[in-house]
Amino acid sequence: MSSQEDGEISSPEITAIGISFGNSNSSIAYTSGEGKAEVIANEEGDRQIPSVLSYIEGEEYHGTQAKSQLVRNSRNTIAYFRDYLGKDFDSIDPTPCHASAHPQKHESTIAFSVQDKESEAQNIVTVSEITTRHIRRLASSASDFLGKSVNAAVITVPTNVTDEQREALSEAAKAAGVDVLQMISEPTAAVLAYDARPEAILKDKIIVVADLGGTRSDMAVVASRGGVYSILSTSHDYETAGVQLDQVLIDHFAKEFIKKNKTDPRENERSLAKLKLEAEATKKALSLGGNASCSVESLADGIDFSSTINRTRYELLAGKVFGAFTRLIEEAVRKADLDILDVDEVILSGGTSHTPKISQNLQRLFPPTTRILSPSTLPTAIDPSSLSARGAAIQASLVQEFEKEDIEQSTHPMVTVTPHLRNAIGVMVVSEDVQKGLFSALIEKETAVPCRRTGLFAVPREGGDVVVKICEGLRDIKVSKKEKPKTNGKPASDDSDLDSDEDEDGDEEIREKVWKIGAVLAEAAVKGVKKGGKVEVTIKVEADLAVQVEAREAGGKGGVRGSLGKARVAENGSAGSG
Amino acid sequence: MAAVQFSLPLPVLPQDWVGEKDFKAIGQLSSATQRNIEPVGPHFLAHARRVSKLPLINRNIFAATNSDLQQKRHQRTFSEDDR
Ligand SMILES: Nc1ncnc2c1ncn2[C@@H]1O[C@H](COP(=O)(O)OP(=O)(O)OP(=O)(O)O)[C@@H](O)[C@H]1O
Ligand SMILES: [Mg+2]
């Protein structure tokens, strides 16, 4: 379909987009002339395009149209295949394909057997081939929208993708006429989507990206330091995601149906498929409104079904699943050797992140200072379903003018593996309690070197000679007990959550972040600072871990300079992309 | 990154403090941890340019959309010695 041919000699104009390719949905995005990432709607008007293809008498259906074929034509409908790409048949979980074409072993790969031509014959379509067809449809929708042929992309992948999977994806895309400029990790794409907004402020922060999808939930804890991202921990869960929430509603409505009609719609394949599609729609409606209906024509035994459910009821029924999401996030933070109090932002990504209750539970888990970026907790949040694709589109616009070799070279471990600071580096200041110094962090831990930060420090009221004492700081969590007041204003029913972790009648714990002073690194004297003056301190850590210190009166000349010898680089960090 | 302001004052220099050229090296940084940085975003590109031979392409996508303040910031960040 693309006019580009492999091995073309003169380099053609590159039109690159961002693609997020999920097991459930895919999205395409581009970066406009003004540098803004925009999600592209396909011909049907969908921005979340189901990663589904279906065949009827040789005709190929894609996206929402294909997904609706799960009811009538499930055996010729291929869905939930992304995670099979580049895998061995023996290592996959075929469960998600229970109600569509089944994956089967085919030579060294995985394939589906479908009637994809006009003839009655069953054809073997490998997972690579179906991925190619899917990407071809995505690229064609993007080409139609942009009015020029899309021939390159940045595609997002989960953090636990293997080299074989990358290779397979790259080849499948290539066969669709799409050159993969770079594969970037899904959580990093989400962070980039937020950081590229005009109002974003460049700040050092710890971000948890919770990507809650349809068949899996992926967690990543990211240190963002001067706009450079390092993943501190990752975790994956295939039992807590959107389909588990669908199931809650399927079970609920099925029970209602049984009560009236004595038939279980879950026992008939087609009835179940119908109910599943409707239950998912009901679930989505419950993210927006307090009530939602569920209607299925001829659900089972020719009997129509129609019902409504309110959000409170749904939240009660799904309480266990919601609690599991909270725990996944808690565990990810722990796995990164961090505390809940260390987290500055939680980015909720993926379709399931539209669910208000999930973000409300996180608001309770994290301190009020942690920003929960989701539609129901922040009016300016970006649509969580689109974060990956947007991030990919931004990256595409950043790299599309480079030679492929240059991109490859710059993403090589020689460039990306870097020493990260083990402890924060900062300056001692005087606290209200004059006896005790207080540590003020200038460079946070987990900052990749080389790095440089500058701070402006106040001086005693009369000015004069001051000492700049540079130390390492170790974050500590101080726990103190506070007698819990007898009445806490909240109605009792508000405390009914299953995931409530407060001890009902114990003392309330107060946890706070404090700094412990670590190694003292250096001291510098800044003399004769004028009344009301400020001292500017710059700490620079070189690539070889040598430290340079500069301190002077702000606006003044000269100042003090000094340096420290190199530190050692120790063992590898635990997380990486594994 | 912009300078951070700290409102609590620096301590007074003790009378008996001595240091050559007003500086005294005392300790050493703790050992560092090797980690992967994500090869994503404009700030990574600035890093890659310093470490590898990535050519400088004079184009800053962020600057096009962002406010004046942000424009300045990113242009500065794109300069080779920011981090
Ligand atoms: N508004 C909404 N409210 C609640 N859930 C939603 C909403 N929109 C989409 N979802 C759910 O999000 C899930 C799909 O999420 P997403 O598109 O991020 O998945 P994916 O990354 O393609 O999937 P997978 O996890 O299977 O790889 C589905 O379960 C869908 O029902
Ligand atoms: Mg996903």
C-alpha cells in the first residue's frame, strides 16, 4: 500500500508518527507544526482503535468494526495479539484469546487460523503478519489524515519487552512500509507527553507511571532529573486490569438475568460475547456519570436484557479489583526502595485510568502534596488513553531528522548507561533551632551525571562571613504517633473501603520526610557578604564523578572554587528495563 | 535548571575556621550506581550529543509551542553544558 520501496537509494521524505500498540487498543499521533502532539482519529472517528482485525468473505475489518465481530464471527477475528509477537508458543498465555481466534504453534512462531480470503479455506496468519496488517491500517489512517504517506514511526513498547520482541515488531512494521525510528518505553512516553506541554515546569521529581490497560497493568517508577528520565523499578500484573472490571459487571448483570429468566448468559458463547461488549460500554459510561445502563437485544434464549447500575454499586462490587490496583502501585514504590512520601507525581495512563475510584484511592494513599494526574483528580490531565501515542509522536518529531545510525548510536548502552548519584548533595543551613543544622538538597539522589545545580542561599541578617558546608543527605522517614481524635468528621460509611489501611482504633501515625546528614564533602568560606545579600552555590558533578564547587556572593565577583576527587562507580542499579 | 532559592540562612563562619583559598575538601562522594537513562526527550538528546557524535540539528520542537519563558529555558537546556 505504501509507495515506498525497500532499499530505495535516494532518501525519501520522512513522515513519522507516534504509535502506541496495545493488546487491547492502539493509537496514532503526530506532532503539529506548532510542536503540539495530536491524536489522530481513524475513518470511524476513533482515537482508541481496538487492536482487532476481522475477516468476512475476504474483506478485512479493523478496529471497532472488527471488535464488534467478536459476537458473530469470533473465529475469524484476531484480537489481543501484541504480547505474542516475538514469543515462543510455550511461553504465552492464550487466555485473552479465549473468545476470538486461538493462537497456535506454527513452526517457531505463533499463528492464527482464519478464513481471511473469499474462499472457504482456513489460512495460517502468523502473529507477525497480523501485526503488519494492523500497522498498515494504522499508517493508512494516519496518511489519510495527514494527506501524505506515513513511512516512519516511533512505537511504544512495555518495559519488559525482549530483544526478540523488538526485532519482530520492527520487521512487522517494516513489512507494512513503516520504518521504526525508535522504540521507546510506554511509561517514558507518558512522562514525555506531560513534560512537552507548554505549562510544564522543569523540576526534579519522582514519578510513578501506572499504566492500567485492558489485559495488563504496568508500573514504573521514574526519576526525572533535569528532564532526563531513569527508570528505578518496573512491575507487571496480568491479573489486574480492565477485563477484570468488565467481569465484575458481566457477573452482576448475568445474575440479574438469571434471577428473571433462569438462564445464565455466560454459558453461551455468543451471549457472553454480547454481554461482554455491553458491560465494557457500561463500565466506560460509569467513569463519567453516576448511572449507566446496559441493554442487550436478545441476550439469551431470544430474551432482551436491559438494566441500569449506579456508580456506588459498581464501586462496591469492584472494590477488590480497585484495591489490587492500589497495592500494585504501593509495591512498585517499595520495589524502587522509595517511600510513598518520596513520590511527587502519579501519572495514570491507559484506558482503565479513566476510572474515578482508582484515582480517589490513590489520593488517599499518597500525601496531599503528591499530584495524581488523572481525569477525575486534575481537570487539566491529558487523556490517559492517549499518553503513550502522544509521547511517541513527540519523540518522532525529535528524531525524525537524524540518520537512523545516529539514533541507534545514541540509544546504545555506551551512551545510556550512566552513573547515578546514590545520595542527595546539598548545603547546610541554620534552622530555627540554632543548635541544629538543616540539610537543603541541591541535587537529588538518582541524578545521572554529569549534572549541575545552583542554589541561592540567604545569609544572617547582618551579612558578614558565612560557611558553605556541602554534605550528602540521606532521606529518612520519621514516624511519630499522634492520639487520634475521637470524632473525625467523616461519616462512617465513607470508611467502608476494603483497602482502607488505617487501624480503626489505634493511634494515628504521622510520617514525615526528614534529612539525615551523610558525609561532609567540603566547606567554603564566603567572606564579607553585605547585609541582605545572597550566596550563590553551584555544585557540579562531572561524568567521572569528580565534584566541583563554586560559592560566591550573588552578583559579586570572584568567589571560592574547589574540587573533590572522583568517587567510585558501584554495582548496577536494580531496575533497568527488566 | 533555574537556581533554587533557599530562605534559611547559611551559618556564620566560625572564628577558628581555616582553609586554603577559603576552601576545604573534606570527604568523598558515595559510590554511584550504574543505571540506564531513557533515550527519550530533548534533554536526553543534549546528553547524547555530548557523549556520542550525534550531530546537532538546529531544531527545537518544544520552543515552537512553549511560552517565552519555557522557550528560553529549553534553548538554554539545549546548550551543551547545562547538565
Ligand atoms: N472511560 C473508561 N473508563 C473505564 N475504563 C476504560 C475507559 N476507556 C477505556 N477503558 C478500558 O481500558 C482498557 C484498555 O486500556 P488501553 O487502551 O490502555 O489498553 P492496552 O494498553 O491496549 O491494553 P493491554 O493492557 O491489553 O495491552 C479496556 O479494559 C477498556 O475497557
Ligand atoms: Mg497498554
